[in-house]
Amino acid sequence: MLHRLQTALDRERRFVADAGHELRTPLSLLHTEIELALRYPRDAATLRDALASAHEEALRLVQLTEDLLLLARADHQPHPATPAGEPGTRVAPLLNRAAARLGTGSPGTPITVHCPDELTVHAAEGQLERAVTNMIHNALRHGAAPIQITAALRAGQAEIHVRDRGTGFPPAFLPAAFDRFTRADGARSGPGTGLGLAITAAIARASGGSHGAANRPGSGADVWIALPTARPPRR
């Protein structure tokens, strides 16, 4: 018991330290932009550019804060987001909506969806869409076209997979793929806070499900969540 308590305490300390590190960069940039704008005379166009840059950093801070709050709430939500017996969320429309939205912003990257029409899960619609969006973003940012989204009923749960044709995860990184503030080196490194897949995992757990990541034989990464099924909502 003492070992588990110490492990939990160490984990929380790392989380606070990592969060502070991620918050420090946009805060420092925001402070610098405002300080320079106040200290030196500038014309209207230059001031507009400074405000635009400060606005961008402020938006990043807002998003990072919302991500951290979501993770904190998920850690303290022991029950599924959709109570047993209540109508769940239909998966197919949500996947098609997310694919259309993200595919529009990534021309030249085909995103296909294969999902039974009536597949329904115990998960809040907004949370599930956030989890799926994070998985697609991960494939778009670090993988390669085409991206395939599939959902099917397996072993009594609905599995949602996002697969790409990139180089896959570095094998040593796979066990930490869903950890907070982790980013792989090499081909799958890039911008971001390292919270996307951590949020996906937290949503899956809070909905009574599970998550995983693997490299497919040949090429590409496969990121998935499995969620309890539910009865479809009334039309």
C-alpha cells in the first residue's frame, strides 16, 4: 500500500512539473510580446502583429488549461459517462463527421470510415468526439495517407481503430504512447503538448473502456479505444 501511495505521489509530482513546463513557454512568449509592445514606440501595423501573436499564445494557454482540467476530471470520474440503461451515442455519424471535418483541413490525405450504422456506445457524444479527433490528429500529424477509421463489435465491446500508413511508433515508445506530456523522437515527433492520446485514454477509462496502440505489420500505426456498447437512441 505504501508503495502504491508513493507511486501515485511521484506521478502527481511529475504531472505538476510537466504541466508547469508546458505552461511556461506560452506564458513567457505572451509576456515578451506585451513587454516589447509597451516598451518601444510602434506603428499600428506592428502593434496589430504583436497583438495577433499574443492572441495566438493566449489561445494555446486556454486550450492547454482545458486539456489539463479534462484530465483532472477524468481521473476523479469512476463511473461511465453514460449511465447503464440510458441510450448511448451512435458511433457512425460521429466518425463520419470527424473524418469530414479533419479531412477538409488536410487536403490530399484521404480519410475513410467503416462502421456499422447501429453501433452504439456508453460514452458522452462530446467526449467521444474529442477522443476520436485526437486519434485522427495523431495520425495526420505523425503518420501518412491513407488514414482508415474502423469500428466494429468485438468481445462485447465496440472497438474504434485509427490506422495510418506512416513509419509507426518507435517500439520503445509504445508503452508510453498514452502517457501525459510524452512525445516520440524521430518520425513521430512534432509540435503539440503530448496530451492528445493521454486525453483519449482518460475518456476511454472514464467511459468504462480501454485503449491501446500498436504498429501494424509492414507499416503504419494503429491506435484504438474499446467502449461498452449501449442501446441506440430513439430516432
